[in-house]
Amino acid sequence: MSHPRRRLGALVTLALVSTSLVAAGCSAPGSSDNSPATNTGQPKASVATNPAKGGKVTLNVWDQEVRGGQNAEMTQLNKEFQEKYPNVTINRTSKSFSDLKTTLRLALSGKNPPDVVEANQGYPDMVTFVKAGQLVPLDKYAKLYGWEQRYPKTLLDLNRVSDDFQHFGEGKLYGISQMGEYITVYYNKSKLKSLGLTPPKTWSDFAAQLPKIKAKGQTPIEFGNLDKWPAIHTFGVIQAQTTGKQDVRNLVFGTGNAKWTDSATVKAAKVLQDWAQKGYFTKGANGLGYDDASKKFADGTGVYLITGTWQAAVLKKPMGKNLGLMLPPPAQAGGEPTTTGGESLAFAVTSKSQHPDVAAAYLDFITNAHADDVMTQTGNLPAVPGKAADALPADSPEGQMVAGWKDLSKVDGLVPYLDYSTPTFYDTITASLQSLIGGQTTPEQFTQTLQADYQKFHQK
Amino acid sequence: MTQAVREAQRSEPVVRSRSRLGRLRSLYARRAPGEPRAVGYLYVLPALAVFSLFILVPFFQSIWYSLFNWDGLTPATWVGLDNYTALFTDPSLRGPFVHALILLLFYALLPIVIGLLIAATLSRMRIRGMTFFRTVLFLPQVLAMVVVALAWRWIFAPDGLFNAGLSAVGLGGITRPWLGDFTFALPAVGIVGTWVEFGLCMVLFLAGCQRIPRELYEAARLDGAGAVREFFAVTLPELRPQIAVAATLTIVAGLRNFDLIYVTTGGGPGDATSVPAYEVYHRAFEVGQVGGAAAIGIALAILIFVVTVVVSRLIEGRR
């Protein structure tokens, strides 16, 4: 005989399970939220470029500019924008890069996403958001505000996604970035001098200095790769020298017939492994943290440090005038420099925003000539350096940083970050670079692993 | 006269009114004294509602997601059990589970062995300042895992404390970047787990030792048992329930280990230290493979469930 108590218990369980199942939703995930964009981003003629006519507007902005100089720059620009347009209130949410990356996806798929978001370039983020119809194409605004004249093409292209959502680097424009960044070669001025060396003028000079520094018992290049990603930048710089900028671009954006297994990339891998095995990098680089390596360099160990311009402010504090910056030296003295680099995350407008025109005006405001000067004054590298940048002393780290950026822009010398290549490339290349540096794989095996990932993605 | 009977008598007039409530009451009035009342379910309902909202719903949702290929945003495509078969066929997915099982040696086996040794020793002799030592040894368990991980990251750094210590005792030859070494990164992370977990085991076993009847030890000693014999004949069998608890706690902690890996190695070098919990996070939030991540999560939940049941049957002897 069934016990009433048990029967009730079974009922409760059944009810719970079934409600859970209903709540879990028996439709395919992602389908319900994929209603076509409510807003096509068509500028309304009246408010298109004048947010003052837009009535009372609140813009919700999500950015990742939490660090010192970046936060200062955003705070000031937001304040100035609201003073200029008192009818607009900016509601800023600022999160660190990884916090933004993990929450933005959910926020965008919700019913009430922020109006302006900072989206990371590349397949897992920007391309996916565009594919899901969550970002507004900005080409009309680009025309309206003359972004195409102001910005170098290479930089704008990084924020473009192709119409079939298969590539980025071409197609419609979905965002605009405030700042430039590139991988630079930092050097310790007094240390280099005490070793009787001068900043090298050519790449082969640079390579020839490394054994000399090593012979004198010093660490030639301070390098910490425990966090996995720093080696992308070190390898990127070497590869840009051996392969040339056009081939790297073709590789990353999937255009042309270039392969990762081409001899030039194999050569770059050989150089990296060779430097690691000969002890030109910090001993045990795979076990040293990125920040720890920077700290060691700032404390005076290591002659060179190869990393991004984002570290300039951090390194300048302890090192002062002792800190030098240069572009990776070109093959011939006075030749065209090339290095890995790009721009900060792109500010984009979401499709569910009720005020795309005001949002676009805000985008223009935080990237215009005045904004560039604000960024320079707060110690940042604006994507398009303005008057304030020209006034920086030439031999200061900031002055060298801006000069390097201008040289790169002049000769169009930037090559994209290698992890842009495929959606899984970050994992593939970081893991393989650790193996390459640790001597677990040969340069040939390394490039084959990269090519396998690359082929898998581009055959689809 | 019991409370129930008294209540039953009081409810008599209501029964006569033949209302539905009355019939219900009379039904319960007839129940034997002391038998649990169905109204108990009403009391647990709030907790059940919260439990189902935050545990059951997400659990079934995860099962549902794991049957799709989904990037978290665009419409998903149905792939059935493909995400699960990939767990067995794809080496990059199989690897994390193998690592997790190897880590169990460090997270569960070693702490229990060390905990038993310490407990057996400490319970045999009187040590001055015993409470102090117990507290110090238990301390790692109290610290936040992120703090522990950061500290050990520095200890294991190429010029960190560990290598400095090795060099100081003349073992400079075996120093290496421990967390960046393909062979030793996993054991290095495991050692941290041992350091964190053994204090918990020790405290559990010490508490267990205190409730072992002294007569058993006296009897063993009268029979001529030495320290070792005594340990295997008395201490170990008597600590069985505590060992089962320690094993369950440490195994679960070991299998869902995420923060330590996230902070120390990020799964590297290469994929040498990637574990399932880290892969779930990495795939769902960083790469946008929500379906695959959900499948790993479900598989991990099943693995933890199975291991826990096996442990409670084998060690505790519960049926």
C-alpha cells in the first residue's frame, strides 16, 4: 500500500523537477533573444550630430578603463561631455578587462543592455556580438564625423566585421578606439651605457648585442611567461622582422595563401627557441609572472624588456629618466620599422540602445582632437596624437612612445596581434609558445600546430 | 494523553460540519501519535523553492545547454551527445580529467596519510603548546585560496623561496621554474593542495582519536602491540568514519579545484595543469563554447557524485 506521505513526497519531487525543466526552457538556447535588432541605427536627422536636441537622455556606458591614467582620462571626458550637453547623463560602469569580458556577453543578451560598451576586437567578442546582431554599424556616423579622414585605415579596419561575419579587418565599422598601443623594446639606459653599448640601429645589431650582454653576466631580455600571453608579443615582434608585415597580416586575417608553416615563420620560431636556450631571456621564463618580470626590469635587472606601451607609465615611476623606449630596430638602418600592435578596445553602440545618435556623438567626443590632448595629459597614447603630444620632450619615455607611434603610422608598420587569427588561436599559440620556449617542441612542430588550428577554422 | 489525541478531540465539532477543511483535519487526526505530519513539507517549502531556483533549475539548464553547440549569443545548433563523446575522444578535453585524477593523489591521499601520521603521533605523546601547533597546522585551511595561490606563485618563482631553499642545502642542481616546467608544474600545484588540505584531515583525525576508548589501547598494549601494530589494529579502524569524511571533503575539493589553477598557472605550461573546473570557466566565458563547457560541468558533477558514493560505501561501509 502506498503511504500518503511518500506519495506526497514523490509529488513534490515531480513538481520540482518539472518546474525546473520548464524554467530551463525547452527551446534551443539563444533563439529567444535573437529577435532582429529593434534599432537599425539610422541617424535621425534632427539629433544626428547635436545631442542637445535629443531631450533628456541617460547613456549607460560600460568601459574597462580602470587603471590610473585611463580612468583619469575617461572621468574628465565624461564630465566635459555632460557639461557641454546638460540634457545627457552618463551612467558609467567601469570594470577590469577580464571582468568586462566575462559579463558583457550576458549583459548584451539581456533585454536592457548598456547603450555604449567597450568590446574587444576579435572572433570571441566583437565578431560574435555583431553576428548576434547586438552592435550597430557605425559607417554613417563615420562619414558624419569624418572618422575615416582622422584615423589611420589600419586602425579603423581592426573594428570592422565582414558582412558574412566570417572575418574581421574588413566590412562594416562597429566601433572606434581611443588609444593606440604597440609592442616596444624598453631598455635600461644606464645599464646599456655601462656595458659599453648604444641602442641598436638594426635588428641584427640588436641580436648581436644579446650574447655580449650575456657574456658579461647580465640578463639580456627580461621575460616572464607564466601568464602564457606575453610570449605572443615577443614572438610577434620577431616574426614581424623575419616574415614582413604583409605576410603577417595575410596570415592573421585569413587572406592570401600564406601559411604558418612557411619558412619565415619557422625561422622566427627558431630565433625564439634559440634565444631561450642560449639564456638571452630570464632563466625559467615560463615560471616567472609577467608583472614580476616588469618589476625586476624596473628594479634594474635585465637590459631589455619587450612588451606593450601600456607598461610605460608603470615602468617610468621607479625608473624615471633611466627608461628608454624604441621600436624594434628595422633590418637596415633607417629602414621602415614594424611591430605588433593595435588599439585599445573599441567603443561600440548596442542595437537595443534607444539613443544611437547621442551614443555616436559621445563616441566622437571621446575620440576627437580635444580628447586626444586629454589622453596625452593623463599619460596615455592617443590613437591620433594631437597638439599636446607634439609638446612632449623628445627624450622622455612618453615622447619616445609618441614618436614611435608616429613613425609606425607614417610607414603603416603595425602588424595585428597573432591571437586574432582564429577563435581558438589564443589557446593554441599560448600553449605552443610555452612548449617552444621550454624546448618541448621543435620550431617545425610549433608551426604545424598553429597551421592545424588555422586550417580547421578556415576550411569551415 | 498525547498532544495529537488532545487535538483530535478538540477538532471533533469541525468534523461534524463536513467542511473540506474538516475532512482534512480528521484525516490527520486519525494518524498514529508521533508519526510525522505532511504539514512538514510546508515547512521545508521555502528552502526547497530557493534550492530549486538556484540549484535545480541551473542544473537542468546546464544539461539542456550541454546538448547544443552554442556561443552564448547566437542561436544554438543541436548536437545531441556530441559534446559528451568529445570528452572521451578529444585529448584536449580528456587531459583535464586525467590531471584532476592525478591531483587527487595530492589533494586527498597525501593529506589523509600525513594527517593520520600526525594524529597518531600527537595522540600518543603529550606536547606542550599542543593547541598552538594544531592551530598553525590548520591555518592553510582558513586562508582564502587566492591568497594561498599567490603566495605559492612567489614561492615557486625561478628565484623564489623554494629554489633558494634548494640551493641553500646544496640542491642547486634540481632548481627549476617549477610552475613553468612541463613535468613538475602539476606536482607543484598538487603540493599546494596537500599543504592546504592536510590540516583539515589532521584536526578531523585528532578529534576522532579522542573518542577512541582508552581500554582498546590498554588491551592492545597488554597483548604486546607496539606503536605500529597499535596504529593498524586500533587507531586506523576506529578512525574509519573520520577518514570517510576527510576523503569526501578532500576529493570534492580536489575535483572542483579552480582558483588555485587560475591564479598559479592558468592551465599552463602548455596544457600541463588544465583541470575540468578551469576548462568550464575558460570555455564558457573566454572562448564562447557554452555547450562544451556545460558538458564538462555535468561530467564533473557526475564524477564527483560517483566518487563520493564509492568512498562512502568503501571506507565508511555505509549501504
